[in-house]
Amino acid sequence: MPPRSTRPADKFDDDDYPAYTMGRAAEMLGATPAFLRALGEHRLITPLRSEGGHRRYSRYQLRIAGRARELVDSGTPIEAACRIIILEDQLEEAQRINEELRRQGRPEPSA
């Protein structure tokens, strides 16, 4: 993995950069700060902390929180929504690994 650039403008392209405060993240999601705290309590997302101890969220985390919000809005309890998303992520990773292993195990086609 190449080293990340330290240029400030490059942080805008980094999905993992904790750019959003809890208030801004909640506003962007149309949710409350309590909803974001609940996602943390259920270990769906773990925000980074600023030097002052304030929660900071990345774009990647906001996408996950947005998926949780969709499930909760459709009537899924928050605990179940978090578990569903975790399981979906685990399934996606397992499928990626299986595909990689299948590709490695195939003989090269003859020319």
C-alpha cells in the first residue's frame, strides 16, 4: 500500500479521514447525535476522537450509518440493523476471499 500523502487537499479524497463532527454528521444523515452514539454502542462504527475528545466521523462511517438509518426507518430495531450490516460486510468479505482463492486455483488457459 503506498504511503498516504500529507498534503491537506489529499484529505478530501480520503474516505477514512475523520472530517465530520457529530453534529454535522447527524445533520447530513437527518438523524440525531443519539442515533450516532447508539451505532457506536452497538459497535457498528467507532468514531475517532479529536484532541479535545469530540467524536469525528469519516465519509465511510457516514455511509454505514446511512445504511443503518435506512433499516431503522423501515422498522428494523437498531440492534438488528447493526447486526445485519455487520453480517452483510462479513459476507461480502468472505465472497471476495473465495473469488480470490478460486482465481488462484485455476490453471492458466492454454494458448
